[in-house]
Amino acid sequence: MHNVSLRLACRAVGISDSVYRYQPKANDDQEVICELQKAVERYPAYGFGMLLKILRRWGKTWNHKRIYRIYCELKLNKRRKGKKRLPNRNPEPLSVPLSENQCWSIDFMSDSLQCERRFRTFNIVDDFNREALTIEVDLSLPAQRVVRVLERVIAWRGYPEKLRMDNGPEFISTTLATWAEEHDVQLEFIQPGKPTQNSYIERFNRTYRTEILDMYVFKTLTEVRELTEDWLREYNEERPHGALNDLTPWEYLMKHEQTESSIFGCN
């Protein structure tokens, strides 16, 4: 046995004594992994940016670079993505309403069941806080049904001052025009071929298609309705919206109402 100092021994084998003394840290990423996987399972269509906002809403303050490293290590950045959409070169700006019910955007979408039978959805969004007021799902949605859906929403929301829509046959029908005149609701039609003039609901439609219609294979209309209803609650109550300073539609509306109360409330 030879008494040799640690420094000399390390030098003899070509390493520093600090390397010899190094003790690997226990893996402290487990909590981040767990919460990130929980967020992905809850919101499978969200990318890193939206997942980071969700984690922040859950009170997680980990460094974003650390979260992104783990996100990549888990290969969550390799999940299947949809077709890349070309940027809009000349967007036409829309005025932002100052309060709810000033303007609702309405539109139709379509998809098919597993049996290839087509169905339609009728979507209503309040432009003020981007709140999805309803999505009606059925095989056929004629103008009379559109009016009934509007009346159902109005029963709890109140009448809108204006409806913005494209020139679809259900919207240019005398049924809707007569109803709007009777209730003093203005109908605003966008120009043909210019969906950017209705960009609030166009954006909403893309999100709904990505996160619901393109995400699942539906056997029945009941499945479509149930998943849509659950998603509407998530969209309005949980999903942060970039145009609303990362508030949810309901949070944005409540904040507006609190501000109005403080300004016009009793002294």
C-alpha cells in the first residue's frame, strides 16, 4: 500500500479531483415530467406554447428552457402535426367590440361520421371576449333551425346588436332577415371570397376542427355532441386566449364586468 494524496492519484490517471468528487444529482425532473404529461393528456392538441401557458395557470414556475428541454426529451415535439397553413399576406383588421353582445360571428362547418354520412355544425362566437356561445350539431340545419338556435342562446345571453356572417343560403334567407328586422338585429354580410372579414370565427373554427373534428372518428351524432359540449366548457373556462392577454373568454368577461362595476357602481 502507498499513501498517495487524492490530487496526485487523480493527476496520475488524468482527471481532476473535482471530477472525482462529483456526485450526480438525483433526477429532479420527475415533477416536471409528471405535470407536462398530465397537461398533454388533458390537452392533446396543444403545442409547447399553449402547454407552457397551462402549466403557468397551474402555478408551475419552472424555467421555460428547462420545460422545453424535457418536452423535447419526451419527444412531445414529434407529435403529428396538421398541414401547414400559409400566412395571410393581407389581413383585414376587424374592430374589437367594447362589450359583450355588440357583435356575434356565426358560421357553418361540416364533417362526416365513420359511416361517411355528413353532418353540419352551426357555430356562434361573441367577438368581444371570443366566447363560444354554442355549437349546434345535426345532419341538417336550415334557416328555421338557425333562428331557433339563436333564440335559445338569446334566452340566457340577451340579443346581439349585430350578426356577422358569410353569404350562405341559410343566412341570406328571408327567414333570418325577417327575424332580424323584428328584433332590431343588424345583419352584416362579409364580401364573397374574403373570410378574413370574419376572422374571429374563422380562427375559432380552425381550433375546433384541429382539437375535435380532426382528432376523433365519430360513430354517432351523440358522440359529436358530447365531445363538443365538453370542449366548449374547456374552451370558455380553461383555454388561455392570446388575444385576451392569455385570459380565458369567461375570465376576460368577468374582468370587464368588474371594471364596469368599479366605474359605474355606487360611490
